[in-house]
Amino acid sequence: MLYQRSSQLFADAEKVIPGGVNSPVRAFKAVGGTPIFVKSAKGAYLYDEDGNRLIDYINSWGPMILGHAFEPVVQAVIEKAKLGTSFGMPTELETKIAALAVAMVPNIDKIRFVNSGTEACMSAIRLARGFTKRDKIIKFAGCYHGHSDSFLIQAGSGAITFGSPNSPGVTAGTAKDTLLANYNDLENVKTLIEANKNEIAAIIVEPVAGNMGCIPPVKGFLECLRTLCTENGILLIFDEVMTGFRLAKGGVQELFNINADIVCFGKVIGGGLPVGAFAARAEIMNYLAPLGPVYQAGTLSGNPLAMAAGLAMLQTLNEDTEIFQRLADKTAYLAAGIDKVLKANNVVFTINTIGSMISVHFDASPVVDLKTAANGDNETFKKFFHGLLQEGIYIAPSAYETWFITDALTYKDLDFTIQAINRVSKTF
Ligand SMILES: *Cc1c(COP(=O)(O)O)cnc(C)c1O
């Protein structure tokens, strides 16, 4: 397959957009080459500017769980657009989607809509700090909570030391309030809590990690975080921007029957439009302005087009009682197929999956945290990625990403993918 026009479009973009992209993960920095420019998408397929059709396993990094250009979502947006695209005033639609979200997700009374997952997590942390009157937070290495300053913290020099910012522009003052722990490592968390008694406002976690590959929590991890938080007056924040409305109707809280204090949403909740949200029980949410002292606002928050898309999406997920099982079945089928062909070709690998999330790591040992995720062989991944691209299959251009299975994928698509992986892995 040729990607000539994409290359040209990328060269044009680079002149006026930093790195040619509006979000760094879209660039092909980790794999080499130039990004594919999309013209349109429908169902499980992307159609690019060179006229290629690609089977899509990124799905806009999560939102398109029902496939691209899902008809009820598209129709809802078209109908709403005719009535005006933004008012900066309340609409009935906002109450409808809020009520549906509150009904679908366990343990939340109220929800506020914002414009991205970043905004949701940033606001959730501010709310937690305001509510507990404490400053520090614990986050886990390799968990992504958007690009606000407090979260751009990676490895400090040890578990108890303060994190150091991993982006210039994040001040040392901000970084010192973010404590870093290893995913799936409870001892690490206990030590941090002990060393910062009565200072920690919140623990924020991806309850199933999806931004270092797909890493489910080990047994007892989330349960113990819940207990530690309750015992120490710390709020537990589940960042379900990736997992919310994906792993179950009510997200990971429902899946593992564990209650968080604040839950963040994004991606699926907007049906492909820019939407984020955060939610909690009333006692916490009433701390927000205009009821309470914690300020949070947005000119385009609750935008009618975005709410219409989100509502159509959530209604479909709410009414289709079999969707999550169907997605999990397809994922398991794909995982089993990949497992078989990679073994047959003597490739060293690990596959992680849960629900409609799957990741393939080119390393033999279990992938349970950032350190083990980083063990994967990147040279093999590059060959894998470009090989699949030539086969007309699009996975994320980074070995650290989860693939997303959509309802639009057919078993024929999955079989084609497995056979393509068989061909590509013979060239490693
Ligand atoms: C994508 C993501 C975010 C950030 O959401 P944006 O809409 O990109 O700002 C936050 N948390 C998690 C878990 C995510 O996967």
C-alpha cells in the first residue's frame, strides 16, 4: 500500500503545526515514517487520503466503541446543529444525559460535563483537594490522566521522594504535590501514605490501566486501595476516561464491584465529540461552584452537539444488553488467534486483554506495570506496526498503546487480521 499523499500532507502540516500534529501520539516518532491522513471512516474502517482502506484498531483512541460514523450519533448531531450549535445557557439535553449516566454508573449522584478527559481529571483533583483540604495526590507511574500540570510527573528518585516533572513548564512547586507509586504495588502506596500522614487528598488510578498497554489490576489491588483510602480520609479517584462505558455499562466500579469516590469520564461518553465528565456522590459534587467553594467552569461545557452525540451513544450502550459480552468475545477470539500464529512463528510475546481492550507486548514476562511494559522489544514492534500498515491494518504507532475492539468489527476482519499477523511475524 502506498501512503504518498499522506506524506505530502504531513510535510504541509509540519510547516504550520508543531510536529504536524495536534496531539503528539498521532506522530510516528516511535515507529518512524509519517502519519496517515484520514479522509473518512465508517464502521470498522478508515479511508485515507491515498484511497487505502484500513481496519482500525485505534478507534479515535477509544471513543468509537460502536464503530465510525454510527448512524444514531451522526443523525443526533445533524439534527441538533440545525437548532444552534452553542448557547452558554442550560438545555434539557444536559439533564437527560446526566440522568442516564447517573442511572448507568454505580455510586454517583451527580455529574458535571467538561470538554475533555484532561479537564475531567484536572477538575476531579481540584475538587478532591477542596473537599479534603489537603494538597498532595498519589498517581501511578505509567497511568495517564491527561496533560494538566499535576499529572505530568513520572519517576522520582525513589518511592518516597517527590516526583520530578517530566515536562519543562511544570513547576517544581506543582511536582512536589504529586507522589508517584508503581501500578499494582500496594507496599509502595502504604509507604507513601505513612510518610505523608493527613496530607494526601486523593489517590488517582486507571482502575484498568490502558496507557502503557492494557494492564488489568492484580487481584486485591483496587480493593486494598479502597480500604487504604477509607482508613486514611483519602478520596479514591477512578480515572475511567478509557474504561468508562467500555468495560461495563457502569465501568470498572461495576465490573469489580468497588466504589470510587470520584469517577472521571471521557472518550466513549462523547460518542466522538469533545466531552469529558466527572461524577461523585452529592456530598462531594455539591462542593463545586455555584453550590460550593471549588471553582470549575467552561464556555462550551455541555455543548448541545456534544451532548446529543453522547446521549445517542449512551442510550445505545444502555439498551443493548449483549454489547459488552459481544465485544469481549471478539477480543478473546482475536487474542487466541494472535497467540496461535505468534507461537507458530516462534515470536516472544505477552498478550494482555480485558473486555474490549487488548495489547501485544514483545517480551515473554508478565506485563503488570510501567517497568515490565517497557521491557518490550521496540525493534520488533516497529516491524510489526509497519508490516500491518502494509496489510491495511492500523494499530497505534507505539508499543505502549491498547488496541480497541469495536462492535463494527466482523469475524472476517478479525480472521484477516490474524492471518496478516501470521504473514508479518514471519518477517521478524
Ligand atoms: C485519554 C485519557 C485521558 C485524557 O483525555 P483527553 O480527552 O485526551 O484529554 C485521561 N485519562 C485516561 C485514562 C485516558 O485514557
